Amino acid sequence: MTSSKDISWIINLDENLLNYLDSLQTKEFEYLPMKNGLTREGNAIKLGFSCFAFKIKYILNDKEIKSKNFVKNASNYLNAYQQNISGFPSNSYIDNSFLYFHQNPKLKILLKNNIKKAINLVDNERYLEQDTLLKNYIRAETKQAISTIYQIGETNNQKYNNFPSEREKIIEFLDAQNWRYPWNAGAQFSSLCVFSKTQLKENNFKSVKNSLENYIKKTVDKDTGAYFKGKTPENREIINGAMKVISGLDWLNTEIHYPENLIDFCLRSNVNLEGCDIVDIVYVLYKCSLQTNYRKKDIDIYLNNLIGSIKLNYIEKDGAFSYYFKQSQKYYYGLEISKGLNTADIHGSLLLLWALSMIFQISDKFDKDWNILKP
């Protein structure tokens, strides 16, 4: 179990993280991904890091998030990224710098993409083509911006309607995903859930919700409680994929199909010391525990022990977290944003703060007035 000494660093975490955000801010509503080791890409792109900052403020219940004026202006800032650019869905959220760097890649990235194309001639399921990846990235950025805006209590200006909303189209879109790798496929499912809930009128949403529920039910593996098709993926893929699907189910207000099986699977799994891996297993256990009382004590022990792993990524001099152990996040949707120095970063800080917020809500040992994110 975690001792009181082990959690002493948590006492001033709220203040330290908000001070860290202040140190990253360059303009109103704009933030760098980290303070040191930035590449030209890391210095230039903004949209995603602003979303991360607003979400950190939301979790910490910061006074700015309680200000109607701040929330309105912050949502206006994000909504300004909605654009109509040829080759992408209308009213997508597009950071021009993000788009430029993807369309004008460095030589080593170009060579890597050509190698992947050659591999695809042998195994067409291993890698996605660059143009497909870019469209997925823009869809993910759009989802992130919209979910952030709704999380802080506002709406997007122009409706984003370029997603399948008819039963046949939904099936076609989801069937095109590779469910052998549910992390990515689950992310696409989750995006449809977010878009359907936030962009459609209620009567249309009900029909789409039914189609999404019927589809995902067919991907459930009863033994693990996870969501995939074909051969059982490796543990990491199972948990991270389940996280993506469950986050979509949350937007649909739909229950997890086999929460007890998923709990068993997670509790016998080891977790990597990466921001995404930690928050994904915490999220799955957290959401399952809201639905069932199964193995509550075991979940509490497991999550409390994870606090020690989270602490390993805490950079005391920065008062914030790094995405990796002693290394900042290097990539953001295919772009190299840093040299990966031993420094905190905004992405790692968001993910591990979110993980702590869920752990604290389950445990009765911590007294923090934090909010839980809806991804």
C-alpha cells in the first residue's frame, strides 16, 4: 500500500501544475508542449496543447474554468481553428502549422513513409498510408477540440457533420478499421460516439446510438471483456483498445458489456510507465468499478500502488509530469515535437493528473476537489 510519506508530493500538486501551465503559456490560450528540448514543430503547433491546458484546468477545478468569460473566450479561441480545406471534412479543426509539417515532412520522415509503403505491398494491414494517417489525425484533433469545448461547457460554432450517421455507413466505416489492433479501431469508434452525441439533434442521435451499440456488441470478447476481432491482441493493445471503446460508450451513456471480466484482466496485467498506458488501465478500472462492486478492494489496492508508478514520472523541479520515465513526450500525431529530454511536458501532465483524479475518486484516502474528464 502507498504510505503517507509516498503521497506527500501530492499536497501542493494543484498549485504546482497551474504554475507549470503558466510557465508554458506564450499568448492568451496558447501553450508550449514543454519548456526544454523543443523542435520547430513543437514550437509552432498550438491547437492540441491548448486543449490539454484547458483540460488540466478543468480537472483541477481552476478558478478560470469557473469564469463564464474565460470559458467563452477559450471556446472562441478553439472554434477559430474550424476551417474548410480541400481534402478534409468541412468545419474540421485544423492547425495550419500541424498541417504544413505533415504535408512538408523532413527527409527522414519521407524515407520512413516510403519504407512503410514498400512493406504494405507484402502486408497491407501493417501500416496506414500517410494521407490516411493525416486524415485520421485531423479527425482526432477535431474530436479533441470538440470534446474540450463541450467539457468546459460550450459548443462549437459550426456543426461538424462529415461522419457516418446512417446504419449502413456506420457499419462500412467501422468494418474498414482493423479490429486486430483495437487501440486505433476503438479510437475511430469513440470519435463517432463523440461526434454523434455533440453534433446531431436528439432524434437523429438515438438512431445512430442504436447502430453504434449494435456494432460494438459484435466485437466483444467475453473471456477478456475487451473489444477486438480475430486473434487475441497483446495485453497492452487489449487494455488501450478497451479504454478507447469505453470512452465512446461513455458518450453514448451505454454500459460496459463484461466489466467483471475486464477487471480480472486488468488486475493481472502489468503496466508500462508511459502516460497513455497508465491512464488507460486506470480509466478502464475506474469505469468498470462505477458499474459493478466486483473486487472493489483489489481495485483500490491496485490503483493505490499505481500512484508509486505515477510519482516516478513526476519532475519535481517543474512541478509536473513527463510522459515517459525521465523523458518528455517526443511525438504528437506523427510529428516530432521534442528531443525527449528529462523534463515535464503538458501531455504527460494531463494524462497522469487525470489518472490521479480517478484514483482519488475511488479511494477515500485523498481529499481533492477535482473533476473527472470525459475523453
